[in-house]
Amino acid sequence: EHRAVQDDSTEQDGSGQSKLRSAQWFGTRDKNGFMYRSWMKNQGIPSHHFEGRPVIGICNTWSELTPCNAHFRQLAERVKDGIREAGGVPVEFPVFSNGESNLRPTAMLTRNLAAMDTEEAIRGNPIDGVVLLVGCDKTTPALLMGAASCDLPTMVVTGGPMLNGKHRGEDVGSGTLVWRMHEEYKAGKITLEEFLDAEAGMSRSAGTCNTMGTASTMACMAESLGTSLPHNAAIPAVDSRRYVLAHMSGMRIVDMVHEDLRLSKVLTREAFINAIRTNAAIGGSTNAVIHLKAIAGRIGVELSLDDWSHGRDVPTLVDLQPSGRFLMEDFYYAGGLPAVLRRLGEQGLLHRGALTVNGATLWDNVQASPCHNDEVIRTPDNPLVSNGGICVLRGNLAPRGAVLKPSAASPHLMKHRGRAVVFESFDDYKQRITDPELDIDETCVMVLKNCGPKGYPGMAEVGNMGLPAKVLKKGITDMVRISDARMSGTAFGTVVLHVAPEAMELGPLAAVHEGDMIELDAEAGRLHLDISEAELAARLEKLRGEHIIARTGGYLELYRDHVLQADEGCDFDFLVGCRGAAVPAHSH
Ligand code: FES
Ligand code: MG
């Protein structure tokens, strides 16, 4: 029965290559091999599947509480078809699934938990390569982080975006519609019934947000990093071509194992610079700043906040909401990310030689990719925004940096000086923003504290705090807002985010008083609190005396004790780095 099984699991096979990692479980004719195989056979797996075939883990974030990933069991079946066709053995396993829409206080709180789960599941199990089934915002960075800390051959398969939302005959975008209609409701332009009536039409098929929100952004990041097959980012979830891509990805991962094409060969510094430039070209989410840093940290690539300057001169070509007009379905039909990457490459804005999971370079993959619609994917001489890359801001208010997304901001507010209206917490904001007596107008700068990684906790997407009704009623739709929070990738506005250090860490943000003057100059990368150094120091000294972070126990306490600040990617300090996938000791 055990034709090809050898006794010595460290022996080389006939081709001179090392034996498969999984052979250290299944490849020995002894008590341990018996045990590893026997229990697996309760699933009806025939003996010959344990005899030298690559075992491919399918790391699945399926969950009905992550509605964006709820179709993943069908997707996993297509990946398995491909793996089997190529001679591999698929083994699907679940990891913590953090859905953006349901999980409180924010899915970001559990990104690192999902990454830990993924890392330990990969390393501890008999797998030679892994397919990451990801979709909703945090699932993509979490699984890439965990996989990067193991560095096996790794392939990303994304679930794909929802079809265009439809409401009263119009195309409507996930999230972006909610932000806009809620402001219209607060301004008295639509009724509550009209607002609520849009729910079902906005989300009318399986898939992730159909705007260029964080999920679509991270799908584009995965593709531009080279960790997925071309077109993975944009094919709609329910388009049959998504299933073909899943099948082809399953076939390819088996070859990647034979070629020993590990994640570290793909995730190079050049790949991250390509991703930063791609983020500018797609008008991508500010959340990518945090997630790319965290992934880079896991694989051991140097990447700093200042590296986002590589994206500053890059034009935003993709005219998708929230920055522009269209949605992901339109983006795929227009040519998808390969068409964007081709245009970037033709402008000299790509590291063309970056290796991708299909064994070809990024440029090989995209150099002949057509664009079918120059409105959706603009030409470089007719961009949506000419300098679309995320701005990094520094100054006495953000010594370790803050970010702003120009493509979602108002040009007239990119340079602004205004009086601070300060909210000590998100609850404070919610209580006072509806007060008609609140001393605020459109020239003010709204400041929100204690919404950072430790403050909220989890750094919720509350930075794009809604404007006061009395300002909205004047027809004003944007004001400068500053916080240590994040913002949904589907949101818009002149919103300064990720201020580091955060207020809870007694960054200078904590010391802003009502009525202080604040200066923003996005182009110059400056964020300044107009008080003297001595005054700032005195205020922070006073706060230090009153500072306590409550002990909560549980995961929350682990999180607060170990989470890094936004400029460092909000990973846990003890999780940074690649620990490899050496096979652990036997379990029995
Ligand atoms: Fe899941 Fe937007 S809420 S992708
Ligand atoms: Mg989001």
C-alpha cells in the first residue's frame, strides 16, 4: 500500500529536492506516521494521497457573520478542484473571520488575533503551501501577516466585490451611499424612510464592498504585491470568471510548492513600493498604510511611513467611489487592475521585475493588458487627481506622523488654518455634535481624541465624523477633521487620520484645547498646533499625572499591552518578524 513512503523523513527524493514538509507527518512507516494518516483517513482520503503529493492548506475566512465572505465555501470547492487537477491534496481549515460590518467595537481589534491564528495553523499543520481565502477588509492583511511570518508558498484568492448596488434606478456604492444619504437626511433633504429604503439595494449580491473601500483596496494591494494571479482584485464575486480564477489559483499553488516559490520571494521591498504607487493610482484606502506596514514587518522588509512619498506624484487613474464615480464591477469590465498596472508601468512608475506568484514578473503579466474604458480607468494625461497618493503629515501635533487621502479631500481645505473644536472621545462627539448651541462653523477644525489603537480600543473607523447639522444645512459638505482614528475606505472628506502617537499614549493630540488654532498644509506635509513648545510640554505633563489605562483582562488587555502605534502598522510588538515554518516537535 505505502508505495513511495520512506522511513527517513529527512531523506532527499530522486530529483535532488528536499522532500515535502508534509512528509514529516505522512511520510514515515512508523507509529507517528500511522497516527497522522489514520485520523485523516476518517475523511475518506485514500492512501496514495499521502505518498508525496503536495498538501495545500486552504485558509478559509468563511463566516455568515462576515457577510462579505459568506460565499467562500463554494469558492473553496473551486480551489480544491484546481489543487486536485494539479496533483495536490487540498485541506481546508477555518481561521478567525473578522467581518467589518458586524464586529464591535471594530474588526481592527482582532486583525492581529486572526493573524496569530493563521500563523499557528499554518506552522503546526502538515501543509506544503497555502491558499488564503480573503475578502472583507481585515481578512486580507490578517492572513497575509500570518502567512508572511511562516513564509511557505502562498497564494491569495479574494472573494470579489458585490455587483453594483441599485437604488431607484441608480448605481449606488457600498458604504459611500450610507455616508452621503445620512448627511442628506440630517440636512433635511430626504426622509428617514427614503434613507432606510436603500438598504437592500446597496448590498444585492454576494461579495465585498463594491466601492474602492478597504476590501477592494487590499485586494488590489495583494495583486500589485504579486501575491495573487492577475485580475484577482476586481472580478465580481458572482461572475463565473471568479470561479475560474479560484480553480487556476489552486492549480498554480501546487506548482509553487514544487518550485519552492515562497512568499519572501514575492514580498520584496520593490513589491511594496509597487503597492504604494498602485494605492495612489486606484485612490485606495488609508487603511492600506497600516496594513502594508504590518505585512512588511512580518516578512522583514523595511518600510516606513515616509516611503509613502513614493506614491505622492502618482496620478489617481481609477475613477471609483468614494473618490470618483464608478464601482468595482465597472472596474473589472474596464480592464481591472492589470490595465492600471500597465499604465503605471508605461509611466515608469513600476518596479517591473517584481516576481509574482505565477512565476512571471509583474510587468510580464500586465504589459499587454487592455483598457476598455478610459472613463473608469483614466489615462495619465487625464487623471482623476494628479497627485493622488496618500499624504504623510508631520508636525508638533503628529511627531510620528498622520495621513490624509487627497483624492477624497476638498482641494480648498488642503491648506487651512482654523479654530479647534475638541471632542475628548467618540461618545463626547456623539453627545455634543447635535447640540444647536455648539460653537462651530465650517472654518473650524474638528478634533477627535482617544480613538487610536489603545484609545478606542482598536482604532475604529470614526475619523470621518459627520458634520454638524447647522453646517450641512448651509450646503457645506466638508470640514477639516483630525483624529487618531482610522476612516472607512468608503468614506470621503478632508480627514486627517492615524495621528501618532495617539491621545491615549499622551501624544500631543491629547493636549489640544478648545479654541487652539491648528494649521494643515497637506502639500507641505505639515500639521501644526499653534501653541508654544513650553505650553505643549506643560499641558502634557499635567495629563501624565492623571493618566491611567484601565485593566480589562482578556484579549483586550493583551491588545492594549502590545499593540504598536499606527506608524508601525498596529501589529503586536511580539508578532513582528518572520519565524519560518520549521516543523515543530511531534504531538505524541
Ligand atoms: Fe466587508 Fe466592506 S464590509 S468588505
Ligand atoms: Mg471598511
